[in-house]
Amino acid sequence: MVDLKNEDAPAVEAEVSLEYTGDLMAASEADNVMSAVDQVQHKLEQQLRRHKQKRTAHRLSTSGQVAWSDLTEKGYD
């Protein structure tokens, strides 16, 4: 959504729907519309990056894999 009621500070708002999760939303006011759009884009990129990091964080944990490999090496499998 772009709100041009206030010409000195146009407002831009965007919402992104993610499959299987909630929506991401960003809003910004700036001196011109393009600056506001750039700010909203940056905010959404940050939110998507954080969302991806949270979803993949459990895959990066190797403590369970190391423990399992230690058990199999010792013959406990």
C-alpha cells in the first residue's frame, strides 16, 4: 500500500505471505516514495533472512550427529 496523503512524507506498507508460517510486514515513511519503497524492501529482506536462519538453525546443530557417530564407532548402534 502506498499512502500519498502527506506529500512531505509518503508512507509505504508491504505484506508478504509465507507458506506454512505467518506473514511478514514492513512499513516506512520517507521524503519520497522511492526511498520509502527501498526501506520497506530492506526491512523485508532482513525479516526473510532472520526467518530462514531460524528455520535452518536446528539443521546446523551437529551435537546430535557427533554423539550418534561416537556411539556407532564404539559399537553401541
